[in-house]
Amino acid sequence: MIPSVRSNNINVTIIDYGVGNLLSVQRAFAHLGARAEVISDPETAANAARLVLPGVGAFGNAMKELRRLGLAEAVQAYGESG
């Protein structure tokens, strides 16, 4: 998978929900040649071609933030879209 990322300039959408080190995630994708956009808009998240939800150690707190920002439903819609 990594070679295809480097050769295709893939766009990646990273969800910013107030936790995690997003800069490191964004830099990792950039290093692989992907264009990574950090967003916190539910509509953009639901319509992303490739969506990244950075993990954290305390996912219960992360889910609270996703719900508060209206992003939980967007992530679910993205997952259900296939």
C-alpha cells in the first residue's frame, strides 16, 4: 500500500476532535506523498475519500468529543458508505 500512496498523491482527511498529535499524523502522510487535510467539520468528514481518525489511549473521552463536535455521526456515515 505504501508504494501506491507515494505514486498517486492520495488525499487523506484527518479528523481533529481535540485529542491526539495531529501534526505527527499529518507529517507521516506527507512523508508518504499524500496530501493530508486536518478538519473538524462533520460534512467534510462524511464526504471524505479517505478518512483518518487518530487514536488515543482513552477512547471514551475521545467519543465524548466526537459526539460534542457532531463528528461521531459523520464517522459512522463514512464507515457505512463502504
